[in-house]
Amino acid sequence: MAVTSTNNLRKGSKGDDVLELQKLLNNNGYNLAEDGSFGGKTLAAVQDYQQKNGLKVDGVVGTNTWGALTKAQAAAPAAPAEVPKFEYEAYKPSDTVTQAEALLQQQLASKPGEYQSAWQAQLNDTLQKILNREKFSYDLNGDMLYQQYKDQYTTQGKLAMMDTMGQAAAMTGGYGNSYAQTAGQQAYQGYLQQLNDKVPELYQLALNQYNAEGDDMYNQASLMAQMENQDYGRYRDTVSDYYTELDRLTNDARYQSETDYGRWSDDRNFSYGQFSDDRTYDYQVERDKIADQQWQATFDEGVRQYNASLAENKRQYNLSRQDKQKEEEEAAKIKPTPTSKTDEFIAQMVKDTQYWDAIARHQYGSEKTYIAQQLENSSLTEGEKAVVISRFGITDNDLNYKKGHS
């Protein structure tokens, strides 16, 4: 089939032009799925074809690449009959998936609102009354009970005074005298003294009433706080239940969707497998004949590249072995040289690491990495350092720890 498209195709392109491109590439020995989608495998085939045919290797199918493909198609033997395109119904969620998603959306719509307290305003008002309450003070003249007692004892005192004065006057023949007045006044003062004796009792009664009112406000505040905590606890339970159910519905919707799509995908893959198996054997044989020569060239190139890569790997390995051998030879030349400086350094390191704790481990790593760092910064000779390394069993990993964590 002749190609009439002038569109440049690249990775991500889709349609009949891409399908025709894949057919042309397959006629040249490639094994692409003819699905009309320009993906990674199609891109690799285009770049390989461009390289082998002296074209610009950019993965874009433009005029030159189209021209080369169509020329090769014209020169090639007659292509087999066009293979039918694979068609399969697009995925459509099942009723189970739709219902699970609907339940999830209903749950999302029923999210509890912000917490609204029914007690906070009253609780704040009561607390303000408690905090701003005036200190206790007792006003004797403002106490109605005291006034009642005062009237009562004053009246009784006057009656007692008159009675006492009458009795004293009777003793002198009915005439008043100073004794009678004194006796009457004493009787009157006795009742006034009883009234004064009532003052502490009345003070205590007023204080008890003040304290009782305070206790009542405290009890009210405590009760409202309890009710507030209960209401908020119920609200938190509601929110927790909401999110628990939301998680359940979310997981169920995801499971139903993945299961349903997986079932559709399995069916589609099975159908595509049948479709592929139903392609004519003659078409496959004809395509294989066309591809034999190019396949052989590709194979030979692969062998060449493999041999070149293997040779390069061997060369790199030999160089690595030579470098390591030189390092080992240089290390062997260093002779451990114990001196007084090495003894002092070792003693200091033993002291420094005697009480190794989590903070030191976080800062320096292990005791060995710490000693390796101190050794690097020391003025010891290489021979002296070799003594320390042997004494503490320090490895190359310990010596390279600082470099790797700087």
C-alpha cells in the first residue's frame, strides 16, 4: 500500500500513518506489534533502520525516512495480504465498580462538620464569675438576720429593763430610785450583750453561705466541663467512625476497580493472543524471508558489538588488576615502625574510646572510624600509622568513612 502521508511521526504519535510505518518496518525485518501507536519499540526500530540506511538518527520519520521505506517496499517482493487490525471494546466500569464509587462519594459528602460546643459559652461565663468574684466581706448592718435579732433583743432588753425597774421601785414603795435605774439598765445591757454574742455566729453563717455559693459555681463549672468532654468525645467518635468507614469504602472501591480492570485486561490479552495466533502462516513465512538478510546483518553486528564490549571489559579489568597490584606493592613497602609516639597515640585512643556513647557514635561512627580519623590528622609516619592500624584492626572501610560522610 502506497504511503501518501507527509506527516512527521515521532514517539507518541498514533493513527493509521503509524500503523503503516510499523508494517513497513516489519517488512524490513522488525517484529513490531501493528497497533498504530508509536512507542518505545517502534522508536528503537526507526533509529536502527535510520542508522543502517545512512539516515539521520533522530527517531523522527520524516520525508527521507518515509522515502527510504517506500523505496524498499517497492523493491521488495509483493507483500502478503493486509492483516486485519485487532479491535476490542474499550474498558467500561462494571455496575459493581460504579456502586462502590457511588458509596464512596456518599461517604465523602457526609463528612462531619466542625465541632460546635453547647457548653463552652456557659462554662466561660461561669469561670469568669468565679475568677472575678469579690472577696468575702461581712456587713453587719446589711445583714437582715442581724436586724431581726437586733429588733428582738432590743425589745426584750427594754421589757426586761422596765420589769426590773418596776420590781426595784416596788421594793421602795413604788418610788423610782437610782438602784432601779441601774438594775434596769443592766438588764437592758444584758440583752444587748446577747445580741453581740450572735455576731460571730452570723458572720460564720454569712461566710458559709459565701463559700456554698462558690462551691456551687465550681460544681456547675465542673459539671459543664464534664458535659463538654462527653459531647466532644462523642464528636471525636463520630469523626473516627467517619474516617474508618471512608478507609473501608476507599479500599473497596480501589479493589473493585483494580479487579474489574484486571479481568477486562486479561480478557483483552487473551483475545489479542487468539488474534495473533490466527494470522496466516503464509504471511509469517513471507515476512521471515524478507527479514532473513537484515536479521543476519543485525545479528552479525550484535556479535561484533558484543566481542568489542567483551574486549573492552577485559582491558578495563586488567587495568584495574594492575592498579590494585601496584597499591598492594606500595602498601607492602611500608614497614610497621613502633615508637614512643605510637605508644602514646594508642594509649590516647584507648582512653578516648573507653566510654563510647550514642552521641559519639552519631558524630564519629564506630570507635574504629574515630581512630582512623584521628590517625589521618596525626603527624605519625606511615610506618607508625601501620602499627596503629594493626593494633586496632582498622580496615580500608574505616579509613574511608570520613571521606564518604564529609
